[in-house]
Amino acid sequence: MKESLRVYYDEQGDFLEISSGKPLLSIAAETQPGVFVRVDELTGDVRSIGILNFKKRSKNKKDINVNLPFEVVFRK
């Protein structure tokens, strides 16, 4: 199944979300303080990751390191 990758940033709330595919019924869990992962209830696939205080976390940094419980694979 081909799915799109969506990146959303709420500047006022300083919240970044990266999601894959259409929104589905899922369960959210906080994996680190301020880092949330949504998992599809039926398949167990990770559907999105959200990061609170993204701008604050990235201030004066070139890279943001977040330990993710999943791998993103880009295929042609």
C-alpha cells in the first residue's frame, strides 16, 4: 500500500507531527517526555510521531535526536 507522509507544525503550540497515511483509529503513548507515538490498533503499525516544544528543543542545534520506536523507509 502506498501512503503519503504528512508533516504538520503548529507554531503557536510549538508542536511538530509527522504522520503516515490516512488517520486511523489508534492508541497514543508518550515514549519520552513530550514525544508521542500513535499506533494503529488493528495492525500495530506506527502511524505518527508528535514532538512538543519542538522549536525549544531545536534552538541553536543543527540536528534533533529523538529515539524513535520505528523506522521510516522511503521506497521509489
